[in-house]
Amino acid sequence: MNFDLGPDQRDAAGGARDFYRGSASPAAARAALEGGPVEPGHEALAGIGYLGITVPESAGGAGGSLLDLAVVAEQGGAVLAGPSLVTAARAAVLLAEHPDLAAQLADGSAAFAVLDGPVTGSAPSIDAAGATLFLGLDDGALVVGEGEATPGRPLDATRGLAGVRLTSRRVLAEDAGALWARARQVAAVVLAAEDLGAADAAVQLAVDYAKEREAFGRRIGSYQAVKHMLVDAWVGVDQLRSLVWWAAWAADAAPDELPLAASAAKAHAAEVLERAAETCVQVHGGIGYTWEHDAHLYWRRAKVDRLLLGDAAEHLDAVARLAVAGALG
Amino acid sequence: MDFDDTPEEADFRAGVRKTLEEHAGELLHAGAGEDVVDARTHEAEMRRTQRVLHEAGLIGITWPREYGGQGGTLVQQAIVQQELARAGVPPLVNHIGLGMCGPTVIAHGSDEQRSRYLPRLLRADDVWCQLFSEPASGSDLAALRTTAVRDGDDWVVNGQKVWTTLAHVADFGILLTRTDPEKPKHAGLTMFVVDVHAPGVTVRPLRQMVGSAGFNEVFFDDVRIPDAERLGEPGEGWRVALTTLMNERVAIGGAGSDLGLPVETLAAHARERLPRLDPERQVLARQAVGRAVVAALATRYTGYRRFTVLSQGGLPGPEASAGKLAGTAAAKLVADAGVRLLGDDAVYAATADGDDTWQRTQGYVPGLAIAGGTDQVLRNILGERVLGLPPEPRLDKDPGGRR
């Protein structure tokens, strides 16, 4: 058994950490709430090749695995980067038989978004606000087209959420239900990976503060009430990492396990990030409730992500149905 | 990344599996969830099972060959554990001796003690127990009050131990005592090997909250222990005990096995029971089952990451405590979902046809959250040794652990 990242993946994660830390930040996420740009932005992500990690080399991508992409996505999540690699991974699955479009995904010449819900008026969909081309499921067929995006007032501006009505559509594949479902599972894994990074960062922020801040003559991290909260949040993050790695690995190496692993990871991610972000605010006390502090930016990400691509209730139900049907073996 | 054995591990596993198949007829087998602590009724069969396994080379995998061990690795030990579980062999009668007492004797005993005790422990000729906790010192172990006073070539022991698993069938124990009440609490302790059948030792089974008696209180009234049975130097008992506790963490923090009933058992139970519930209740029951499965899988796959560290030659660190903490939480969710699926039978101690599998595992969970480090002690360990948070100020540094 070797349930660990390989040296290349560790290097890729290190490179992604440097890239994302240099090009995005919670401060940028705060500025985005007041009309600033989402960082690092579509162009920068295309430039460094992150939009094409899982696009085949023949279509101009890196031909990597979903695990290769997930370790990069985790680093993006840590600094609340946008656009999300969820879209890149999901679109790469949907465009597997369309190398021309996949090439546009990888080189960034088109900004894709994948629509959840009906294409005549979609649910709020990730990165739809800045997209130029939309992929959707229309009466069982995979379609691509242009559309009109209507963003709501953002709770987390880095997610680029908008409802979309397609104004043109071209059928890419009939009977695309199974492909669509697999792409959505892959998307759930990447969202869980970004949540892993965000949760890890939120816990670290809170731990660092608990080591410095004093109250009643002691550092607050010495109080068991505070310490145990932080430990519970950390244990959640440590466990989420295991589910994210398993699910990302399964996407390529054990596709039969992907539905169970993806739903387990997404359900856990929703709750782990929420707990990490809420713990981060609580441990900081009053300063953690201010606009200028970063805690609320992780909290915003948590409150939005937990509901995207199916909430915990939906995924727990899926896990139970799969387990009852024999998916545990 | 992969979940496969290396070629060497696969060979080893195949050998273990073949050995277990060859000896299947001579081994005790347990149904899923059978109460593992109730050793009394099966004592002779359990001792025989361990002896058979020892003769087949599957006991004491990591122990030195000169004392009857196999001189193997932690990974090989974990593989044997997995294969024993797979074959339905219940936990070994000497699991305390193999997991904790033996390694302590190996690390701190004299050559004479090692030769005398270890081969018999491996064969289950002697069963061992760990005499640590006392009525006034559980989590705060170093506050213990059982005394040992030097008298010629002997030490004379007085006091009481409690929560002692297996003492009612045990032949020997490792015993932590206070030998110098004037020293600060951790510095006045000394460890011994004690003969549980010696005059002055009284073992009284304690009935647990679920009704059965798996552990005991043990009284010491002027019990004489020869100085040659000391483990480590006088006053070094705490350091010796840490060896035991570190081995306990290795034993419990294991490689991805479920602490309560396996989650596959819950899935099979749900397959049978879900259709019998009202449709509205089915929705809620699936939420509970899904939550339990996610918690169990998260713990299991995190265990695989720890196993990978062992596989690459690493040692378990303090983060192994997270495995027990999370495993306990998962076991509670699995047990709760299983009980709820019973419908009206859930309020009884067994179903109408006498099956108490789920009620018994439900009753096992509160003990899990206490034994081998309470949830709260584990959180302190993780907070201080993994996250680097400051410890609480201590009020117990006075001699003998008194305040």
C-alpha cells in the first residue's frame, strides 16, 4: 500500500502553493466583494496551464490525472483563488470527445462554465459570471452555447456564481446522462479539494492566533475549551485529506469507486470547511467578526460551497444508497 | 499512489492466509461484533487458539527471535492483524500481553526476565494484564497511590488497581507503584512484574454497564515481590510506563480497521431493514447510514495513510491518537444508525428473535471513548503535540502527586 502523494505531485503542490500565494489572497477575495477582480483570474490560470491539467496532451493539455489536479486545487482553495478548477476538471471530462473545444479550455481562448439545472434558466453555476461558453445538459443531450448570465449579489465573490439562459446551443452528444453524472462527480471531488485547502488554512489561522493571544493571564490555546475545538476542526481536515485523495485517485484508477468516494468527500468537505471556518471566527473573538479580518472570507466560502454541486444531505443519501447497493464490497 | 501490497507484502500476506486456512479447524472463530472482552467462558479455547497461531509463526511478529518472536516488521504485524480479522479469529487472549506488557519487558526487563516470561506469553501459557489505573488515577495515571516499600530482597505492595482488563484470567501483570512518596509525582514511581496468583492478590470482577464482567478491581495486601522482578530502576517507573503507553497507541491506532462493528455490517443490515421502515423514516435512516459510512470511510482511509508511513519504515507519531478519537466517533454513528434501523425493537436490549448485535455495540461505545485514553486526553495530546498549542498550567508537581 502506498496511500501518499508521489514526488512529482509533491513538487506540483509546492509549485502551486508558490503560484497561488503570489497571485491570490483572502485580501483579494475581500476586494472582490467590493467590485475588484477575482484573483488570480482566468488568464493567469490558463497561462500557468492549470486549466488543462486533465486535458489530453493531444489537445494541448498536460494529460494529468485528477489527483494531479486535486493537489493544485487544494492550494488554490487555501488562498480562496478563482476561477475554480472545478470547472476545468468538469469541462475536461465533458469535452473528452471534442478536442477542439478541449484545446480552447486548456489554452484559455474560451472561458467555460458548466451549468447546473435547465439551460433555459440555470441554477447559480460556478464561474458562470465571467464565462464566454457554456456547457449544459438539455433533454439528455450535452450542449454547448453562448448565454446570458445573471449574477446575484455575491456572498463569496470568488465563486463567480450566476444563473444562465442559453441564447444559442449546439448538441455535442446525445444520451450524455452517464457522462454528465461522471463529470459532476469529478467536479464534486475538486470542490472538496479546494475546500480541503480552505479548511486547512482556516484552522492554521486559528491555531496561530490561539498560540499568541492571551486572556486571563494565559495564552488561549492552553484552555481546553479552545484547544479541543481546534483539535476537532483539525481532525476533520486530516480525514478530509484522506477522502479527497482516495476520490481523486479513484477517478482514474478505480472508476467503480468514484461515485461513493466523490459523494463521501463532498459531504465531508461541506461539514469540515464549515466547522473550520466557524471555529476560526470563534477563536478570534471580536476581531474575527470584522470586515478587515480574513476569517469571514473562509466563512463565506464555507457557506457557499456546502450548497454547490449538491449539499451534504444529497451526498449522504447517495452514500447510503450506494452502500446498501453493495458499493463497499 | 495505490492500495496494493508491495510484492514482498503480497507474498507475506499470501503465506499468512494459507497458514490460517490450514489451521482453520483448530482456531476459535467469532461472529461479527461478539463481545471480545468476555474471555472467561472461552478461556481455554482462546489460549489454545493463540498457541496454535504461535506454532504457525503468526504471534510476536515484531519480537526478537531469541525470545520466540519472528523478528519481523510493523507492516507484517499489521498484515497478520488484518488477516486474523478477515478469517474471523477473535482478538487474542493475550492481546494486552502481546501489545503492551511484552514490549515493556523486552525494553526494560533483565535477560533472565525476558527468557522466563516472553516465550510463555507468546504461547499463552501465561496470560498477562496491565495493572496501571486506580480508583483515583485514571487519565491522571501518575497520581497513583499503590505503594511498594523495600524490605530486604523484596518489595511489599499495598493498594488497589481497577479497570484491569483480563485480570480474572491473568497469570502475570506489569504493576506500576509509588516507591518514593517524597519525590514529585512522576519521579517516585517504579514498575514490577507481579504474579497475579501470589498471596495477598485479590481479583474481583467488575460488572460493566452493559452487564457483563470483562475487567476487574485488583487488591494488593502485603504482596511480596522479589527485587529481581523490578522493570527498570527504582524511580524510573514513569519512563517504563511510557514504553507501555506508546505500544498501546501502536496497538490501537492501527491500520484502518473499524473500532466498532465494520461498516460493511451496517450496510448489510440497512439492506435488510430499510424497506421495513415507513417511507418518511427511510429518508432519515439513509441520512444516518450515510453519515456513519462517511465517518467510517474517512477514518479507514486516514488509517491507510498511517499504514503507508509504517510501510515506508516510519514510526507512529502522536497523530495516531486522531485515529482512535475519530474511530470512536465513527463507531458511535455506526452503532446508532444500526440500532435505529431496528424500528420498534430499538428500545429493547435485543430484537424479538433474540439478536442483540446492535444493542451490544451501542453499549460498547461509551467504553471506547474512555479506554486507552479518553476522548478529552486524546484531544489534549493532539492539541499540544501535533498542533503545538500550549499546555495548561499544572497544579500537581508536588511530592507524591498531592496538592
